[in-house]
Amino acid sequence: NLKKFPDAFFWGGSTSAYQIEGAWNEDGKGPSVIDMANHVEGVTDFKVASDHYHRYQEDVALLAELGFKAYRFSIAWTRIYPHGSGEVNPKGIEFYNNLINELIKNNIEPIVTMYHFDLPYALQQKGGWSNRETIDAFETYSKTLFANFGDRVNYWLTINEQNMMILHGDAIGTIDPNLENPKKELYQQNHHMLVAQAKAMKLCHQMLPEAKIGPAPNIVSIYPASAKPEDVLAADNFAAIRNWLYLDMAVFGRYNNVVWSYLEENGYTPTIVEGDMDILANANPDFIAFNYYTSQSVAESTGDPSDINHTGDQHITIGEQGVYKGHKNEYLKTNEFGWEIDPVGFRTTLREIYSRYHLPLIVTELGLGAFDQLEEDDIVNDSYRIDFLKKHLEQLQLAISDGVEVFGFCPWSAIDLVSTHQGSSKRYGFIYVNRDEFDLKDLRRIRKQSFYWYQGVIASNGDK
Ligand code: BGP
């Protein structure tokens, strides 16, 4: 008794501003932390990316041809406020007005991420999220977004993958790894981001009573490496630290108890100012958006330094002495970048989130990074991506049949863009962008095989 995908399901795809737009310093845009970060050697930077800033009309036409019902993109804070706060840049407002209008003209629902990793550098120089003033800057920025775009944007996502920014702040560039107690600082930043998010949600409901807003963390099922109780406990602890801290706060407005005791034990508790808990308790998100790529398996850590692994392909650290260590799941195959492929884990993740929070869900990222090849006659045969997405969609339909309320599926990425750490050759899109790592070529758009496949999926509302 497989249930059908709901009518008016948001079939779509996702991108983020700094990874797709380019035009990094045009029309008054200020620098973000990404523009100022030391760049990973051997791969391109984000200066041109997919040049979407100049080609958005052509891109939206392609998304319309694909049949997109929704498109999830992010607004670059530094286009609206080049210095994070202060004067609004009218050219930034104009660009997103044009993009939103173009989407609506094509019957595509805009789903807007307010902040996707690209904090204004001017705010970072004043301490970034360690500084409580960034909460005010985010609130003002939110207000400007709601005031300018709220007449046409009905779906808002606050902060993309806040949990990844906290867990892997060193890789994403939000924290100075040389700090004496970087973890304490990260959990202070986390607290400030949570308060900022709660304020934005409240403001959204006040200014735009018809609009819906929610958080957008990266959530995955965490498996214990074995049935050994200590491994199960490590998995439970890690799930709290990685997943539930963020959603318990967004939805219930309280610190997850397991995480709070972990913070206390390690001396990482944040300073909470009077009034914060009130703000947090009254955020009331309308839905939960989440990104899913792979599940994660962990084992107990007895405190051995080798339990910390720095070899992750995204330059991230896996493992924490005395808490958990990473484990390779022998039942799962990996992609070209070593990420474990786990469609069933997608179903369990959907179930877990829904049964904890009972809010409608939308999948705002899921995808397969690969070295796609452009063949003669402009053919990109990404059958491996079709296979990957098909298997995940089967599991999505099973989750819907399990009673999980899901209203959209926006895989990563709508169009090829620059990966967070691995350049432009690691591709995710339905649409190929003709450029090499360092040779921009003509940046022409080419429909991949997955484009035609996904077009069929959408046209049949997921029956294909
Ligand atoms: C998510 C981010 C995206 C993105 C994606 C794929 O964590 O929200 O911005 O790029 O992962 O990751 P990567 O580009 O590192 O392959």
C-alpha cells in the first residue's frame, strides 16, 4: 500500500548564492567570509562560480523546462548589506527581485534560505557569531528580506546547516582553530545563532502571517558500529550532539538534556543572557527543512587520540575523544568521494525527524557529487546520479507511506555549481555548466541525462 506523492508536492532543486552566483564583487556586493577565506589549493574559488548572477533568466527557463514546482536558493547577505549592517544596497534588492519575479512568472515557488555559510566579512571582523551584535544584524537583515520579498516569498529557511557550522567550524571558516577553547566558543556562537534564528522566525510570523519559516540543518541517521551497548550509547550521544540539539531548540525552545550535560562536563556551556530562553521558547517553526547525503556510523571512543580522524574529504574532523569515533559501515557502498550511499537511511531519517517533532518536512538537499564527463554531441550520461536519486525517491515514497508528512524534495543541486571544498569538477546538477576548474570556457548550460529523467519524474508526480 504505497501512498502517492501529495498533490502540489514541491518538486525542485537547490543551490546557494556563493556557490552559483559569481559576480563576487559586483554591483556593490561586500565581501563574505567565503570571499576572504584561504582557498583550498588545486580547486577554483567562488569568484565566477556558475555565473548565475548574469545568467539567471536562462537558468530559470531551464528549471521551468525541467518542470520545477519550487526552487530553493539563498540570498547573499553581502548583496543586501555589503557590510553586514548599515546601508541597504539597492542593487542587491534588485537582483533578488528580478530572480523571484522570474521564478513566479514560470510558476516556480521560491524557497529562500536567508543565510548559507556566507557571513559578511565586516561582521566576522567584529567577532562574527561570537559577538551578540551579529544577532541584531541578522534580525535587521531578516526584516529587510521580509519587507522587500515577503509579498512574493512564502517559504523561508533561516540558516543552512547551522549544525555543520558548529561541528566543523574550522573547515567552514567560522572559527579560529587556534583559540584556547574553540569548542566553548563554537557553542557560544551556536547559542547566538539559535537566538538570531528564533528572532527571525518570530518576526516572520508578525510581518508575514501567511508565510512559513523553518530551520534547515543537515540531519542523518546515526548507526552504532555494533550492538555493543557502549557503541549504542556513543551513537545516541552523537545523535544528540549532531542532530537533536538544533531541532529541539528550534521546535521546543530548550537545550537537549544529553547535550547540556555534555556541555557542562566539558566546560563548553554558553553564556545565556536574560530573555534568551523566552525568545527561544517562542519561535514556533512551521516546518522542518533538512539536508541528507549519507548516514553516519560511530563507535565508542575510549579516549585514544587516534579516535579523531582528520582525513575527511571535506577537510573536516570526525570523532571526539571520549565521546565517539567514526566507523566505516561495511554494508554501504561509497561514491567517488568516499561518502557512504544509504537510501534506507534516508527513510529512517525522515521517520525519526517526524516522530520527534510532528511538523511537515521538506528535503532541501540530497545528491550525488561526481566527476561528470561531457561527451561528444553535448551528452552527459550521469546514469549513476539517476540511479542514486531513484533509490532515494523510492525510500521517500516509503516514508510517506509510513505516514511521514513531506511536502517537497529539492535535491542538490539544480544546476552545477562549485562545491564547498572540492571545486567545480565535483558536480551535482541536472544541468551541466561548461567550465573546468581553472578554465572558464563558455559556461554554457547543457542538459544532462538526469535532466530528462527528473523531468519525467516531476511530470508524473513521482510515478516514474
Ligand atoms: C551541504 C551544503 C552545500 C553543499 C553540499 C555538498 O553541506 O549545504 O552547500 O555544497 O553540502 O557538499 P560539497 O560541496 O562539499 O560536496
